[in-house]
Amino acid sequence: MKNKNAGKRASTALLIVACCILVLLISGIPSSRKANKQNCIPVTGLVTSIKTGSPGWIIHLKNNPHIFYISSKTNTGLSLQQLEKDIAGKNVQLYTLHSWSPLDPFSSMQQVHRLQIGDQVLFSEF
């Protein structure tokens, strides 16, 4: 009798762990929402550094702990040298989608869908 209960507990625990892993994997999939100006959140700040990295071009803003990036898949027509020249040390406005994932609960890394200085749009997916 004890072995049957132990087997049921083990299989129940395994099922719960598998469900949790499935939820984590699905929630890590990027949102299917299309980015537009209405559902993006503007973030304004002074650009302290721009560099290239695995997700694309990484932008750091002064006094902002988040990492902003322009995906290498969407940055058609931009060059890193020109972008550095245009925005280094300047106040910019970045538009990002608000999305939450248990893999990044504090949204420390955010994809930029639009980049502008004042009224001049330097990059936009919409």
C-alpha cells in the first residue's frame, strides 16, 4: 500500500513540474501583439552608451537600470556608426512594449520599437 501512494505522489510531482516548465516556456515566447504607438510605452533618457550584442544594438540610458535593444532582425537601413553619431550623449525617446515574463520578471531587457530625438524619428517598426 505504501509503494502505491509513493508512486502516485512521484507521478503527481512530476506532472506538476512538467506543467510549470511548460508554462515558463510558453510565457517566454514574445508577444504576438503588433507594436504601434498606442500600445508602446515611451521612455526618455540621456544615451550613455551604444554597443552591439547578441540581441542587436544595445542602448544604455543614464540613471536607468534597464537594457534597451534594437533587434538585429528589424534594424534595416541603420548603421551602428551613424546611430552612435546621431544619439550618443543626447536625450532620446524609446518606445517599448510592456510585456512580462517569469524568465525576466523585472523586464530588465526591453526591445525598442521606435527611436526618436524630439520629432525626428531615427528608427521605427510602425
